[in-house]
Amino acid sequence: MTATDAGMTAGPLESSPPANLETHRVFNQPPPRVDVNEYTANVPLAEYLQTVGEAEVKDAIESTGAVVGSAQFQEDARLAHRNPPILHTYSKYGQRIDEVEYHPSYHRIISQAVAAGAHTSAWEHPGKGANALRAAQFMLFAQVEPGHACPISMSHAAVESLRGAPELAGEWLPRLYSRQYSPELSAGKPGALFGMAMTEKQGGSDVRANTTRAVPAGGHFLLTGHKWFCSAPMSDAFLVLAQEEAGLGCFLVPRVLPDGDRNPFMIQRLKDKMGNRSNASSEVEFAKTAGWRVGEPGRGVRAIMGMVGRTRLDCILGTAAGMRQSVAEAVWHARHRRAFGARLIDQPAMANVLADLALESEAAAVVSMRLSRAFDDDAGPSERAFRRLATAVTKYWVCKRGPNHAYEAMECLGGNGYIEDFPLAMRYREQPVTAIWEGTGNVIALDVLRTMATEPESVDAFFAELRVASGAHPVFDDFAARLKEQLAPMRSAPADFAGQARNVVEKLALALQASLLLRFAPSAVSDAFVVSRLGADRSFNYGSLPPSADLAGILARA
């Protein structure tokens, strides 16, 4: 029966509700957090870049802050995650092409990151503070759109390995240093990005179990096998592990050969990942795929470990960037939202949670800058020993803290935090990848124990770093002394203490963060961190800062 049949007029039912309906009035919602300079707004990063990273700050870093905080960049980040990559195995004419299609927003983002030097600027312009400056650029871009950070990171890290192969370095490093980005696969283009392919179906972290074979073919090798994880498969070249006659070797595998032909690089499928949606990760097959050896025969793990060390650092930087996004969004919401007669940020329970989140973020930022500084080209033997141990220690702890930090920040927004229109749902899915990539918790913790035994100078350098802060706080001094005692028997027989590896690494990481905050942070930050993370009543549940904590002082920096 129609409305007319029932004696009703159709007009009012068909018209749109008037715009001035009382229920359509929006109030007590925060304004959009857009067009904010993410660098100048990030007080801890701006401070530690200079004091800890010892970088000469230039206008370019402020420009990046404005770019990533713009409404356009945030919209591109949203679109890149809502429109994940698509694999095209064949052309419409039946040719095998193995290409991945990205949304135009992804290309805009990665082009801006390359133009800013977030990939290889520290190699292109080395010197004191160069790695901290590059790290800050990387963190700003990864704060808003983390997926593209994977090829950016791998391109930065690949330089370390390529420097051990002078002929390849001469060809590829100028292209890696380029600030030009173009997405197509072609020979001779001025800019290039790198990926890596190590793990296989049967091995995972146990890369020595790899079955991919490399056989000599004149001046290069032909690879046959599979890789279970190959991230950013549209990169221009990859560092790949494969078995050669002398053992496991490292090889540079380009997507396009010097004559312009495509190198056999068969993408079997894209991984359906929980997070990191804007970045493609794939399974690939090699079938007489051309590769050029990097490093010595059969010393592939050694050749690629330089790349691994740098990408581990970027896992820390990426997690710290995510923590900053979480804090910025949660504090913004709490400063503009009212409940029970007051702003959320003025409610004691919420203020404690927000300050605790900010404290975690600031500790991640300060250690990120310290480790980045340790990778500068003026690092002596002691500094290199320090970074070998400290990078693994920090990668374990900071990346482990990332997922729960993101969840707690998401909860600060209430129901809004759970909605995909806001960025923290994406961030919550994103944070676990840095804890898994380049070594899961057990892999990293056991690596720390091995380093303690095989490179004892790294432990000495680590505790030398802690001693710089001795006398600044009695709780810290007691914690560091007990930690040194606990480590003493482990240094000679680490395998006997494998079951306690995580406990030890956690304490090492907390001691390092505390020592840096005591040296470089305001007392409101350092005192609260030491008491809440090292004290007798320490708790890792966010919102458990003690009554002595200066919540307002911590939040003033957030």
C-alpha cells in the first residue's frame, strides 16, 4: 500500500531533514587535528635531536613537520590504508609481469619521504648528528603513515651492506642517494629503493636452513628457490640470501636487468597482514634469477647483518614514531573533550594515564636519538660496541611496549578510538610489526646473551654509558648496581640463562632509558620514569604513576 493509498501526503516523508535540527548540532567533540607542525609540536624530539643526537637542525626538518601534519598528508595516509596494494601477476595479454599496483596516495607519500632524505641522507651527508637528523625525518613521516617506512628503512640499511661490494656500490649508491622517486620498473632510472628477502617457509629466523640455491653464471649467479617474506616487492633491487658452494651467500637481485629485460621475480601472492596495510609484503619465487654477490663467498649472513642492524634501529624509530602519534591524538582529544564537569585532561585518572603514555613516548624518543648518534661515522670502537648491544636491547623493549601503548591511547578516545575514521585503530594494528620484524622477542633476547659472551667489550661500553648518569638518582644507582651483579655469571655461560633472557634485556633497556632521561630530560620526566619503572613499586600498567609524579609537568611537553 502506498502513502497516497493510506491518505497520507508523500511530500514530508521524501524531503531531507532540515539542517537546523537540534539533534544535528555537534558539540563536545574535538576539532580535527590537522595543519599542525608535527616537528615543532613534538617538544621531546626537537630537544633530543640537538642535545642527544647532536644534530645541526635545519629548516628542512620543520618543513617536514608541516608536510606530515597537513590535512592533505593525513588524507593520503588514510587513503593508502583504505586502498591496499593489488597484485597483477599477468598482463591482459597473458605476459607474466609480477607488478604490484599502489594507490596514488602511497606514491605521493613515499615521494615526499625520499625528497626529504628520510631514506639515505645520513649516508649522503655524513657527519656528527647526521643519523639523528635522518632518524627524525624518518620518524615524522612514519608517525602519520607507517607502511611506506618499510622500503625507506631498507633502502637506508642496504647501504651498509653495499659498501662491502665496491663495484656494486659504484653503480647503486648514487641511485640510493637520489632524492627522486619514480614507481615504474625500468633500467637506469636515477633513483632506486631496496628491499630484502631472507626468510623461507621452512626456516623463518633460522636463515642457515635456507634452500634457495645460487650457481655461478659468468660474472654473476643464477638463483633458484623461494622466499616466504619479501617486503616492498616493487623495489628496484633486493639483498637476498642463497646457498652457494662456499655456504650461505648474499646477493643483489635487481628487478630489471642492465639490458632492460625483467629479471625473473615471480610474486606468488601478497600477504594478508593484520596491519601495515599500505605496504605490500609478498612470497616470491626465483627461477634462474640473476644476482650479484655482495661480500665474501659463503659469508652472506655477515654481509647482510649490517643491513639488519640498521633496520633494527628503524624498528625502534618506527615504534617511537607510533607512540608519538598515539600520545598526540590522545592528549588532543582530552584537551578538547569534557566529561563530568571538566576537561578530560583535568580529570586525575585520565591525567595519570596520559602522562604515563607521554613518559613512555619520551623515553623511546631519547633512546632513539642516542642510538642514532652512535651510528654516525665518527663512532669509535667503544661506541660501536655500545650500539651493538644497545640496539638489540632497545629493539626488544621499545617494540614490545608499542602495541599496549597504542591500545591504551586508543582507549583514551573512547568509542572514537575504535573507529577507523580516527588514526589510532590503524596504529594499534601497526605496532606489532616492528616487534616481529628483524627478530621476535626471543630471537633478540638470545642475541643479547650471545653478544654478552662473544663481545664482552659491548657490556663494558653499555655500563660505561650508564655510569655517566650515576649519582643523579639513588633508585637508579641501586638498580644499575643490582643489574651488574645479575649479569656477572651470565657473561661466561649465557646458554645456561636462556630462560631468563627476557628479564635481563628488559632491565638493561630500562636502565639505559633512565640514564638518558636523567641526563637530558626535565626532572618532572626523569623522576617519574625512574620511580615508576625502576622503583620497588614499579608497574607497567599505564596510569600507575605514583603520587609524587608531576603530571602537569610531563603533559606540558606532550
